Amino acid sequence: MSAEPRLAEPSAGRGGGLRARWLALSPNLRGAVWMVGAALGFTVNGALVKALGAMGLPTMQIAFARAFFTLLVVLPFLWHAGLGALATTAPGLHLIRALAGAGAMVCGFYAFVLLPLADVTALTFTTPLFTIVLAVLLLGERVRWRRWTATAIGFLGVLIMVRPGAGSLEPGALLAIAMAFGIAVATVMVKRLPAGESHAAMLFWFCVASLLMTAVPAALVWQAPSPTEWLLMVSIGALGGGAQALIIRAFSTGEATFVAPFDYSKLLLAVAIGLVFFSELPDLWSLLGAAVILGSNLYIARRDAALERIGTRRKHSVLPPSRVNPL
């Protein structure tokens, strides 16, 4: 029995028209829709964290609630998969991944409270850059000079945004970067896990690690939430788990190289939500740095897609491998 969280396709309307129109779309377009939905979920999630922080609720309490209510969302999938899905031959890798993800979540929540929504979102796009460096150090992957150059340019975009020499380096920026690094560590640990590890188990252990990390600090600062705050905390947990499921659905439906760039819609959504609900407008330096970060990521994604196509053609080519230059 599969351990993957499954989302039902849109149900048919009268005569099956809605379902027929949905299924008539190409798998890539359907995957893109799922990815934009995940981007919206994560962006709204960050906005709700920011709103709860503005209401005076302690950040650790918000993080604890997120982990707790996300666990409630994950448990039905785990029950469907069976407790055997929790079995693993690499408990140490699961532990590192869970702790890295939990630490990233806590850092991110503090960053959302301290910084404009769009700034935090832009800085999270450094995750692929950190992932490249960690993949070289921990996975032994080879990276050519073009990707190293694009990675360096991406980190230059970070420096443009945070401007460390201008007296404007804020703790929130450091926390957002720490969140991106933690997500990168968790991503690399996934690549090191043995094949067949279930996503439901990964989410379960992430929630458990998050609860253990935040339980005591949350208890020390706990404030009785109002009905509105309870509603927002439940929504954060549900959106967190739901957005994760949408990402899984996006990549299982469409090609990764086509679907992944739609994750960048988070930045546009963050700018819009930040402007409408928090009166936040990114300054010129933030926009410039974000553009540099996104540009480097898009170049890396396009380069990966090109190399993948070359690799596919190589399999069917009559030329010896040495005659095919992937660069």
C-alpha cells in the first residue's frame, strides 16, 4: 500500500465537464497548477504566522501549534500506509533531516515576524544554492564551473538584499538564511535516504522533532489563545501539511524541470499579500537582490533541464560517450 499522500483529482461536475476539462490539460500544466497551489499555501502560511506574531502570540507557541496540527493532518496518511511505513534502515539520517527541518521551521517563523513577507520569501530561494554546496560536500556530486558561477551570483543577490556593510543587517535576515540552510540540509538528507522511504514517514518524524524542539519553550511562554488565534493556528498546521502534499502531487504529475520554476510564484504572492494585508512594499535593494537570486536559480534550472535532455539523447546516440560534450 502506498505511503504517498494522495489528493483526489477535481470531482466531475454535471456531465463530467469539470473533470474532463481538467484531465484534458497536459500533465505538465496540471503539475504547474498543483505547484502554484502549494506556493499559495506556503505564502498564506507565512502571512498567518506574521499575523499571529503581530497579535502578540509567542513565536515558539506558534511553531508548536504548527507542528501539532500538521501532525494531525499527517496521521491519516500514515494510518493508510500502515505503521510499517515508519520502518527504516537509516534512523540517523531521518533524525538529522527531522532536526534540520524543525530548526528551519523555527528560524523561518521568527523571520516572518521580524521581516517583510516578500524579503523572507526571496531569501528562502537560496535553498537550492545551499543544496548545491552541500551536495558537493556530502554527496560527492560533481559541479561544473557554470553552476558554481551561478551559485556565487545567487549568493551575491543575498548580499545585495541584506547589505551587511550598510548597517542594515537584521537578525530576521540571518534567521531567513538559516531557514534556507536548514531546508537544504533536510533536502540533502532525503537524497541520502535509501530508496523506498515514505513521504508520510518523513513528515511524521519532522512533526515529532518539531514538537520535541518547541514543547518546552512554548510551555514557558504559553498564552491562552483567543478563538481567532486558535483558528489561525489550526489553519497554519493544515496549510503546512496541505502544501507539502500539493508539492508531492505537482512533482508526481508533471516533469520536475517544468514544474519547479512555478514555485517562484511565491515571491509575487508574497509581495501582493504583504502589500494588501501588512502595507509592506519591498525597497529597491530587496527587489534587486531578489531578482539576482531568482535569476541564478532559473539559470541553474534551465541548465539542469538542458543536461537532462543531452543525457537522454546520449542514451540513444550511436556516438561514443566521449564524443558527446554535455557542456
